Amino acid sequence: MSMSISEIKEATAYYSQLSKPSLIAVILEHIVDKEKLERETWRQATLLERKTDDLVGEKIRYDMLLQQRDDLLDWNQELLRAQRDGGQDAADALEQSTNAGADADADADALSNDSEPQTQHADTAADSKPAVGTPAPPSKKRKASSSAERSLVVCTQCYGRDLACDSGTPCASCAATNRACRRKQCSAWTNGAYPCQREDCKFAHAEDGYTNAFDISAANWAKQKKKRNKAKKMKLAGVWE
């Protein structure tokens, strides 16, 4: 800070009035004050440096916490996505099962309304038996059901009604002849997962003949395998089971 001329004159007059010992005392006092000021400045600088180090450490810890939070959020999102996908798969399976049951019920109602009962066929066959000595009429082969009738009949019911399936043969033969049946099939079979592992599966299976519900237990699996092998042998021999 610069001093004016008047201030310099006043300071000169003041110091000129002091004796030599007094002047030395004033100079020493200024030196001591300067040392105090330097020590205080150094102390404040040291404190500021320590605070800076603490702030840097806090910044590092804060960044680590942010990274941990981001990792946790990513993990939670992956978990929720997996749970949502699993729940969607279960919902799809339930919807398929419900649709299959509704289709089977609709087909059963249509068949009961459009087809004659088997008992009536049996009574008619007994009444129409020719008298003794009368030549029997030529036998007629069973005709395949019409396209309109087949569109209303699923394999389980057309086998029970002894009607022709889409392939023109009884439904029990569809698997043996490797023909496509008009029925709902288990998605595990159609997707290539063989065999289906669900014991309560209500869908038809590729080699299940005419039965919709399929017991996949170990004992019954061996029984079904033996039955399929027998059907194949009978097919080769030209005899249907």
C-alpha cells in the first residue's frame, strides 16, 4: 500500500523523535509481528491442504457408492426381467391349456349334436340282421367323414365314435402312420423337447395315440413305449390295434 507525502512526513517526524533504543524496539516489534503473520499463514495453508485431502477422499468414497448403487440397480433390473419373462411363460402355458380345454369342449358339444350315439348304431345293426337263408348284402366299407364333419371332430372323440380321422384311418393309427392329427398337441413336443416332463400336462402328445391326458411317470412311460413298439409291429404286419 503506497503512502502519501504527508503520511511519510508524519512517520519521519515520529521516528526522529524516538531515541535509539525505542526505535530498535519498534523495529523488533514489527519483525515479531511479521513472524507471527508467517506462522499463521503457514498454519492456515496446512489446514487448507488437509481439508482438500479430506474432500478428495470423500469424493472417491462417493464415486464408489454411486458405482455400487448402479451395479445394484442393474442387478435388480435383470432379476425383475427374469421374473417377468418367467411369469409370461407361465401365463402363456396357462392360456394354451385354457384354449385347449375350450376347443375340446366345443368339439365335444358339436359332435354330440351332429353325430348319432354308438348305442343306436348297435341296436340298428341287431335289428337289421338278415333272416336265415337270405343272402347277406355286400359289405360296405366305412367312408371317411366329410370335411365339414372332420372340422368339428378332434382325434380323441372321432376314435371313440369310430369315425374317420383326417388321414382316413381310425385315430389310433395316426401316430403309427405318422399322419397329422386334428388335435391340440403339447408345445414341448412340437418345440422338440422330448419327452414332456409335466405329469399334469393336458395336451395331446405326438405318440400318444388317441389319449389326450398323458401320464409321463417312469412306470407308465415304459408301458407306453412298449405299447408304441407293439403298434409299430402290428403296422408292419398290416394289422391295426
